[in-house]
Amino acid sequence: MELLRTGYDGVLIGMMIVLAILIIVSMVRSVLGPRIADRIIAVNMTGTMIIMIIAILSVYLEENYLVDVCLIYAMISFLGVVVLCKVYTGVYLQKKQMKADLAAVEDNLKHQHPDFQEEKSTKKSGR
């Protein structure tokens, strides 16, 4: 039984080492990523891998409270990614000089595709 426990501990430690290496690679990707979207995805991957390390530590150390920490970290990580996406969308639309509210979608399409108004009037007259 002790041999099984030693092997199990070795697998858990090995998984944590692999995840630590992947976190380093993901952080490099978040710094070097060619686009903002790549950086946001890399930050999300880093958060997910940290959550997995905390869950593995919970099993390895036999501490149940770490699962609660893991869940709280997951919620905070999710909110962080949502905020980053919202900021990125706002900056992107500001660069394109487009409005960011829902009522301006038609106006944005009109600026992107000048024939959009013609298509819309054709559909209305065809009914």
C-alpha cells in the first residue's frame, strides 16, 4: 500500500511540474502574442492551469479547503477574462471609430458596408 501511495504522489508531483512548465510557456505567449486576442487566451489558459495546480495540491496535501480556494479563483479568473474582453472590444471599436452600444449596430454596418442600406431597402420593398 505504501508503494502505491509513493507512486501516486510521484504522479501528482509530475503533473504539477508539467503544469508549471506549461504556465511558463503560456506566460511567454501572453507577452509575445502577436494579437491582443492571443494574449487574452494565454492569460485565461494560465488561470486555468493554476486552478488545476491548486486542485492537485488539494489532493496531494489532503486539504479540502483548497477546493474552495480553487472555485473562488475560477470565478475571479472568469471575471478577469470577461473584463479584459470588454476592454479589448471597446478599444477595438474606438480604433475603428465605431459606436459600442446595441442601437448603433446598424450604423456600424452602414459604415463598413455602404451597400448595406440598399440591401435593407430591397428586402423591405420585396415583402
